[in-house]
Amino acid sequence: MPPKFSLQSVLDYRHSRVERLEIELGNLQKEEMECRKLLERLLFNQSQLDDRLSECLKGEVDLVNVRHLQSELRTVSNRIKTQRKLLQSLENQVNAKRNELIKAKQDEETLELLKEKELEQFLALEARKEMRLQDDIYNAKAHRNLKERHNERNDSIK
């Protein structure tokens, strides 16, 4: 039975860290996607308001309605600016979290490789021991057979 990996607790910690980072990255990506969808809706609303304002300015102009549409457009434009800043921030956070996850996976893989090498060394040592044991058994049989033949010769000479 192979010995317990001496750094198993560190490997377990790194594995749980990778899992935690994957969850955090997933949450950030979900938030980023929702932010994009909201931005798309705001841009669509802005486009509709622009169309309505253009229609309102054709023919007889209703200043109250024009002011109201312009006010809504300013509000939507401000929300779009805010949403774009939020989206940029989320994109930066996603990239940073992705890089952190990549580093954590590399650290985990490094320990996995160490664990595999330690196991390979153990198995190689066990194989060498087994070969030595087999050699000892073969030598003992050969020595016993030689002794038996020697004893048989001595018995036949007598």
C-alpha cells in the first residue's frame, strides 16, 4: 500500500480553492451576462425613445411631449453610461478571477505531479524489492537443488 502523500492536506486545500474560484468565476460571468442584457434593453429603449422623439418633431410639435421624451432620453443615457461602467468593471473582475483560477489550477497540478512522482518512486522501489525477493527465491532454489544433487551423488557413491 503506497504511503500517504505528505502534502495531501495542501493538495486538498488547493483543490477546494480551485472549486471555490470556479464558483466565483461562474457567479461573476452570470452577473456580467445579466449586465449585458440590461445594457441591451437600455440601448433598445434609447432607440425607441429616439424614434418617438423624431416622430414627435414631425408636423405639429408638442413641446411638453418633446421635453418629456428628452428627459427620458437623458435618464436612459445616464443609465447606459452607468451600466457600461459596471459592465467594464465586471469584465475586469471576470478576467482577474479567470487569471486567479488559472494560477490556482497550475498550483494544484504542480502538487498532483509531485504526488504522481512520489507514487511512481514508491512503485519503482516496490518493484525493485520484489525483484530482489524473486532473485533470492531463485538463488535459494538453485542452491537447494545443487545441494540435493550433491547429496544424491554422495549417496550413489556410497
